[in-house]
Amino acid sequence: MKKYLRTFSIALASVFLLSFAQNASAAETAAGTKAETDAKTETDTDTETESVPIYRRYNPGNGEHFYTTNKSEADTLVTVYGWNDEGIGWYAPGIASDRGNPVYRFYNPTLGIHRYTADKTEREALLHYGWNAEGILCYSMKKGGIPVYRLMNPNNQQENYTLYPAEAVMNIRAGWFNMPYTFYAAKNDD
């Protein structure tokens, strides 16, 4: 039953995505594409640290929350494209022995938005529906991690990922959908 509900949730989200599709403005699309093309995640390097910061940025133009491990990419979105700096969203495990499943980043050029997931079924569905795979954002914590809440705004299909229950409740009260979370953080920024 649990697997059926998860598959149904993913299918429902896909239907919402297709039915509420809105084209991003040419400028936002060009800006997003340039930043994504230039991106190289720090998790692609051979160096290991205890944890990897996941930088959180917000686009006031289209309502997107964007997450990256690449400090240069995060800073460029703020200084060049006018995004808001929302600091560090969470920390992902940096030590290989702590890492669980990879968390993949996807981009939908029609909607001009990103998705992040460690769920294999969802990854396959996103690829099937034409999302571009942008590689690994980070890794989920293997054991004992903090759940990353995932919320979707049904009006524009934007998603917000947060560790904080109060922020999740605020989004839900504003009409956002509480989506199943698929990955875990190593720690928060407290």
C-alpha cells in the first residue's frame, strides 16, 4: 500500500506539473541555463569533509527555491541575476562512509524550475516527462539523518525543501502540498 501511495503521489505531481505548465520568461530561462551550464558541484571533487553546505537561493521573479553545493553558482545567482540569498539550507554528508543515496538535480526547461530527488522511481518519471538531468546535487545521509521536508506550491509548481517543521507548516497553511521526502540531511545550520 505504501509503495502504491508513493507511486500515486509521484504520478499526481507529474499531472500537476503538466497541467499547470507555465513558460519562464526568456531572461529567466537564459539566466538559469547559463548558471546550470557553468555549475560543478563540490561533491564531484575527491576531497572529503565532514559535511557539505547546500546553498539556498530564491528567485523573486518566478518563486523558485534553488539549491547547490557550488558557492560560485550560488553567488552568481545573487550578484548577477538578482536572486535572494537565503543562506545554507542544510548540510549534506561529506564523508563517503556517511553517504546514502545520491540526490539528483533536474531542470524542466518548459517550466523553468528544478527538482531534487533520491528516489529512483521519481528520477525515471522526471526523465520520461522531459526533465533534464543535471547530475548529483549531494548525498542523502545513510543513517540517522534529518528529514528534508519537501513542499510544492500548486499554483506555480515550485518546490521548497527545508529542515524546519515551522517553515513546512507555514507553507502548508498557505496552500502548499506536503510531498513525500526522499532524502536526509547530515545537520542543519544551527
